[in-house]
Amino acid sequence: MNNSDLLFLYDAKLTNPNGDADDENRPRMDYDTSRNLVSDVRLKRYLRDYLQDAGKEIFVANIENKTVNATARLENLFKQYGSKVNIKKLASEQIEWMLDQLLDVRLFGATMPIKAESGKGASLTFTGPVQFNWGYSLNPVSLVDSSTITSHFSSESSNERGTMGKDYRLYYSLIAFHGIISGRRAKHTRLKETDIDLLDQAVVRSIPTQATRSKIGQYPRLYMRVEYKNDQLILGDLRDLIPNLENPKIRDISQYELHMEELRQKLLGHKEQIHKIHYWHDSKLQLVSEVGQGTLENVLGSELTDRMHLLDV
């Protein structure tokens, strides 16, 4: 399997993209720069939930809507195995079978602490070939001025007005993630090309379809998977090649355009090392470069046309 760099942009309007439990569930922030932050764990939760809903076996998941530990999860999984298994001493073929069942482990890896009834337990660790770092907004963001909400139900029977709480949301955030796929690590988790196809689909589809009350209003805008011709090249964080938006008053996707010239030049400079640029682009996100504007195809230009592959997701 080849290496890939991933770039994913989605926006959040009047939502809380990733609440911080240590800060009254306010949106995660870098307050020095007024940039919104979203953890990789939050993104991978969207992806896992989407894949599970699509019928895929997921390790980091609830069983029958109940939270279980890693030991119980593995015991439940190996009930499907053809013979009795000691999960504390798995043979190589049993580990391979397990990896073939668990899509999220093949993608993201996992640590599996296995408890023992007495004495020392065991642990299995897989480093995932697909890794994301924390996302951040390309624009400075601000919280909605009022966050107080009132519940119709009171906390006590004597409280006729109901209870009051906080509902922190951002006006608008254009969030960017960078990720990688390591071809070498893919061998150790038995990652398949068809798994990558499912990852592409999940990245584009998962966030709006997994919406909750605090998350509705988030939509994917751009996804690029730059696949190289080998398992050695990684260009690095592609977000560094997109200038930040400096307007603190952005409230809608129609109020800006992204300049992609530096990214275009970087890709053009490594064209011979690029196998394909797999992409999906929402036309509402306006892009611009020295050779065109509007669509990603126009922006990257004719010199990269033979590398472009529009994803059917």
C-alpha cells in the first residue's frame, strides 16, 4: 500500500464542534489566536459510528448499547471464531483473524488491555496506519453572545420556572484536519485498499449523518487524499499551504474564498511522485489560484488533470 496525505475541511455554523469537559463544555479553543480546536478523537468517533451504522465490525464500540471493557469486547468477538480461544495468549493466525474483523483497528490501531482473573493480565497494541492530528479553524472564531437556555422541566417540584443551563456555540468555524496513511504500518494491521475506500466515504458522509442537537449545522466542504507512488513519501501538513482567513466576522461560507496557489505549486512540484489525487469538493466552498477559481479541478489546473480522481461517495 502507498502512503497518502489527507486534507479534510468542514464547517460548523451555530454549533459546538467539540466541547471541552474541563471548561463547562465550551468549544475547544486556542484563546491566544481565537482559533477553534477539534480533537482527532472527536473526528474518529464520527468515522467509527458511521462505519458501525454501515454494518462494519468496530472494536471501539458499545455492545447492545452497553459500554464494555476491552476484555469483554474481545471475548464477545471471538465467539464468532471457529474454535475455543485463550484471548490472553492469541496465536498469530488468531490475531490475523481478529484484525480481519475489526475495521477501525486496521485503520486507526488500538490498545487492548486484557484483564486476568488472577495475576498479571496481557495487552495487545496496534499502531494504526491512519492518523489525524488535531483540527483547527482557518478563521478566528467567536462564541454566540448568549449561551443561557431554560429547560421546561424543573430540577425540583417547587421550581416553577424550570432549570437554566449553558449551551455554548460558535458563530462560524471552518475546520481543517490533516492526516496520513502509512503504507508500511498498513501491513501490520492488514489494512486493505477497500478499507481506504470506506474511509473516504466515511470522511465525506459521517459528520452530517451523525448530527446531534449540538452538532447539527456541520457539513463537509473539501476532502483530498494525495496518494503517492510508494510507502516512503509524506509531504507534511497540507494545511500549512492554505493561508488562514483573518476576518473575525465570517458567519457563512459565502463570505470568503480559499487561496490554493501554494498547495497547487507543492503538488505540481511532486507530480511525478503522486499516483492519484482522490478528492471530493462541495461547490459552495469557493477556491482560487493563479490558474483558475471555483472548483478544485479549475484551481489545480490542467497540469494535474491526469492525477485527479473524483471520489464517488
